[in-house]
Amino acid sequence: MPGTVFRSSIAGLVAAFIAAAHAVLAALLAAVLAAISALPALAQTAAPTSSGSAPQAVLALAADKARGRVAFDDCAGCHRRDASGRTTGPIPRLSGQHASVIVKQVLDIRSGQRINPAMRPHVEEVALGAQALADIASYLQSLPMAGRLGQGPGNQLARGQALFEKDCVACHGARGEGRAEGAIPMVAAQHYPYLLRELGLIRDGGRGNSNPAMAALLKPYGEADLQAVADHLSRLPPPGH
Ligand code: HEC
Ligand code: HEC
């Protein structure tokens, strides 16, 4: 019957139209979602960063470790004289850290991009000139690292190691040694409470200078994952030990 054919072709057209509309809507939705999820990454790349010329200029200065030792007096009250940090609180070990990391982090803290109100007055330009910063960074990089610092509970080490090997070694290195170029921090043998705090901040967008690719990798991590990976890092032997 022509009528049936007509009706069924109308039905076919309607179905095709609905399918097409769905596809268009789905594509639109996907585009909107992609744009939204790209926003934090864009904001982070677009944010003013001190990773340009300023750290380079500081690192290019001829540094003097002996002067750095003296200048570090102003930091030792919190970070300790041997720069081993504190096992129980949020104060990191700085001994053995790459000079490029020290300089970048101090400049990010000075600019407020990394939030640290307690330390900031100590690293304002009036308190810490470029030469003193270069000296301190070179001094800290040369310091021997204490072997064992603040460690985690030790109950998730296999999981922590697996996560680290899957998601982190590409940048931080198999032994957590980091890299001077690119100012990638050494994370081996850092204090557990500090690592756990930083990982939470990086995951949740609270550490303003985080590497965006790392922040994206950490997004799906639950609390137990953060604890496991922080514990694993806290137990990695310091490079050279
Ligand atoms: C009032 C205590 C205090 C003083 C003084 C202080 N710091 Fe800090 N520093 C901290 C805390 C707390 C953190 C970690 C903050 C966080 O969780 O982001 C930190 C972090 C850092 C970091 C980042 C380390 C990393 O692995 O990312 C560097 C580098 C640093 N401090 C260097 C210095 C230097 C150099 C001085 C002296 C000029 C100094 N600090 C003085 C408390 C202090
Ligand atoms: C794409 C390279 C990259 C990857 C992958 C990466 N990181 Fe990072 N990580 C960095 C960089 C760069 C910094 C320094 C960030 C900054 O200040 O700009 C950093 C900082 C850190 C810090 C802070 C160290 C300190 O001294 O304050 C921790 C902890 C850390 N990463 C752990 C991890 C863990 C755990 C993973 C895997 C889940 C990971 N990272 C994956 C590049 C990376």
C-alpha cells in the first residue's frame, strides 16, 4: 500500500532526523565538555609563570656555596640547619635538591603563584637578592641527604610503587631523582607528610604552579592512592645512597 510506504518513509525520515539531531547534540556536548575540561589546564598554562627568564638569570650567576651557607641562616629556623626539613609537618627537606628546583620554587613563592605566606617575607626581593638565592641554591644542592626521613605507615608499598612506575617515572625518574633541566624535583626520600600534602594540593588545584600534565594524572587518585605513592617515595633511598 502506498499509504503504508509513505507512512513508513515518514517514520524513517523522522527516525533519521532524531538520530542526526542526537549526533549533533552529542557532538556539541562533547565539544562543550572538552572546552570545560581544558579550562584549568589553559588557565595554568596562561597564568604568569616564573619559569621563563628569571630563574635562568639567577642560575646563570656564579654561585658561592660558602656564602650560601651563611645566607641560609634565615631559612634554617624552619628547614633546619642541615636542610633536612621536619619529619612531622609540612616543611620539606631541601638538602640535595636540584638548584634549578630551589630557584624556581622560591621565585614562585615570592610571586605568590605558589602560596606560602609563612615563608614569603623571607624570600621577598628586599630580603633575598638574586646573588644570595643563587648561592643558597648551589649550597643546598651540594648538601648530603639524610638517608631516612619522615616515612608513611608502610602498608601500601606495592600499590605505591605500581602507581609511581605507571604514572610518574617518565618525569621524576625511576629512582625519584628528578631532573635539573625542566626543574623537576627530586622526590625520593622526602618527608611523607609533606609529600602527602603536596600531592593533595596538586590533585585539587591548590598548588598554583603545578605541572598541568601531572595534575591531570593525579585527578583520579583517591586518598589511599595518594598515601600509597607518597609512602613509596618517602622510602626511596636518596640517590647516591
Ligand atoms: C617560616 C618558615 C619558613 C622559612 C623561614 C623558610 N621556609 Fe621554605 N618552606 C616553608 C614551608 C612550610 C614550605 C612548604 C610549603 C608548601 O607546602 O607549599 C617551604 C617550601 C620551600 C621550598 C620548596 C621546596 C620544594 O621541594 O618544592 C623551597 C625551595 C624553600 N622553602 C626554600 C626556602 C629558603 C631558601 C628559605 C630562606 C630564604 C626558606 N625556605 C625559609 C617554610 C619556611
Ligand atoms: C609531566 C611530567 C610530570 C609527571 C608525569 C609527574 N610529575 Fe610530579 N612534578 C613535575 C614538575 C615539573 C614538578 C614541579 C612543579 C612546579 O613547581 O612547576 C613536579 C612536582 C611534584 C611534587 C612536589 C615536589 C616538591 O618538592 O614539592 C611531587 C610530590 C610530585 N611531583 C609527585 C608526582 C607523582 C606522585 C607523579 C605521578 C602520579 C608525578 N609527580 C608525575 C613533573 C611531573
